[in-house]
Amino acid sequence: MSLSYATFVTRILQWLQDTGAATFDATETGYAIENELKRLSRYVPALIDVIFKIESREGSDTAGTASKLTDTTKSQFLSTDDDNQKVIHNITDDTWAVVTGYTSTSVLTLSANIMASGEEYEIYNKRCRNKRQIYIGDMPPYLWVDSVEYPVGTERNFIRVSKDIIELEVDDALIEDSNSTLSPLNNVDVLVKFALPQVLCQLTDLAGACTNIEPVDETTLAVKNLTGSEIIEVGELLNIAGHKQTYIVATGVTLSSGAGDIVVYPGMESATAVDDVITFVKSTLKPNDEEILEQLVAAALKVSDAERHRIQALADMVSGRALINTTNLGGSDVAYKYSQYAGVLMQIARELVASAREQQAIAIRRLQGLAQPRMARVLPMGTVSV
């Protein structure tokens, strides 16, 4: 069973023989855990699945209205096309525009006057240039894209077109039409597996509830029944009863009386109801990860303690210099005593650093042993026989 944040802190302080937190306060320990969690995640990340959609609708303009796209033949436009900044490509003239408004299932308003009657168009995802591309720019901070599947269950090669765009390496002919008026609907889901920093949730209560009814695709989630004024941090993971998707906190909040509004990603896969149970993920760490993280944090705190000793030693040396030519109120050779004391502190600091560095090295070697090599893979291209 995963350790809670509070238990993890207790174990660290026990390791350092500072169970009363006299040397290492909560702030210092918290920073060390946060920093070393990032280090561990570079070797052993948490993997989270997020479903995106292919955008591949196509058709012909039937009106030629200025700065509009009209298609009364297919009537396939969606009220969310403008919200999602869908891209329109006039493939007859090779001109481009972005959807700025929704009038009806047959009419969209465009950012430029590119369509004439009879000219053909294709619709792509936000900022994309073809139907094989997926926009991932709204994803909260992640380490890397681990894999891509289309259709779900079939892993594909992909390229990073930019920080926000990935492109599937498949033939266009394998990309199915995303027209939502078809029956049955085509399979347009793309599963992207992201490597995220590991999570060690600090919340006292991991179970809360939905405050409001949240519609499909809504990203603002009102929560309640948590604890006091605790902080829900960016990167926390949560599950909602009845939802397959694990949601990532994109914008955190300081709770007020156990309630607050957070922004999550992706949007709701289905509508929520008032009092639907929300459960935050306590930890994504496996037992081996926890043990290594304890070593890393303890080593980092030892280095911090060594720095305190070094600073005190320097201060004592300065004090000794200042007293050399003054009356020695503390008896004879006060300056020398300061110097001797400073030397002892400096030696302690060196020994603490050496011990900490050795502990860090051992933990990092263990991490390297756990890390899965990210080998270049050549997957089936996905072609269509002629």
C-alpha cells in the first residue's frame, strides 16, 4: 500500500534522527521532497493515458458567403468548433482560416474570406496542418510523450511537429472521417500516453465530492468535502466515480472550508452530478520508488544541514578575527577558541556532505537500474494496399 505524504515525512525524519523536526522544519523538508520527486521522475515517471480525437471532416462549400463556410449537404458542423479553434483548409485554393463562430450545423464563421461556392475544404485540429496531427498544447506540464495509439490498441510511430503538435506516421487513407453525423460513428480516438512527474498528494482527505453538475468537456470542477484551507496542487491526479479518465489538475487552488474550484485536464468525459465522489490519487510511487525517494530526500537534507554548519563555522571565524585585538571577556585565547570551534564545525560539514553524496550516489544507481531504456522503435507504418 502506498505511503501517505505524512507517513513519508515521518519516515524521513526518523531516518535523520530528527523526529521532533528540530533541525529540519516542514518547509525545508517539503522543498527537499518536491525537488527529489522531480529527480526520481526523470528516471521513473508516472504514465497517464489521455484520449484525443482525430479531426478529418471534409466537404464542399455550397454558398460562397464571405468569411463563412457553408455546407448544407453534410451539415456536419459542431457548436464547439469555434471554442476548439478548428482550422479550415481550402484544398482547392490552398488557403487557410480558423473557425471564429458557429451559426448552425451548416454554417461557420471564419477568420478569413477563403471559400467560394463549390470549393472543397478539410477541417483540422487547432493549429494543425493535416488530419494526422493532434494538438496537445493544453496538456498540463509533462516530461515527454511516451507512446501514441491509433486506433486505441495499435501503437504508432509519431513525430513532434512542435511543442504543441504531434503527427501520426500513417497514411492519410487510414484516418477515418470524424463526421459526427455518421451512423455508426467512425473510430477517431487517439490514445496518447504521457510521462508525468510522480505524485505524492499532501491532502489530508483524499475523498471529496462534486459541488455542481459539470457538463461534458467542462474543465472547471467545483469540489467540496475536503479539509480546511489545504492546497490542491498542479499535477495532482483525481478520479471521478463512473469516469474512465484519470484527470490532471492544471490549475490548483487553496481550499476554503474544504471547497474550491480547480481546473482539470482533459475536460469531463461525461456529465457529473452533484455529490459524485471525487478521489485524489494518494501516490503514484511503487514501494521501490518510495525507498529510493527516502534516500534521496535524506541525502538532500544532510547537505542542507552541512551548509548550516559551514555558515556557522565561517561566522565563528569572523568572530575570532574580530576578537583578536580586543579584551577577551571569555578568558584567554578567545579568538583561538573560536577558530578551533569553527574548524570542528567545518570538519562536520565536510563529513556530512561526503555521507550525503555517497547516499545520493547509491540511490541514483538504484534509480538507473529501475529506469526502462527509451529505445528507438520502428512500428508498422500503417499503409493501405492499392
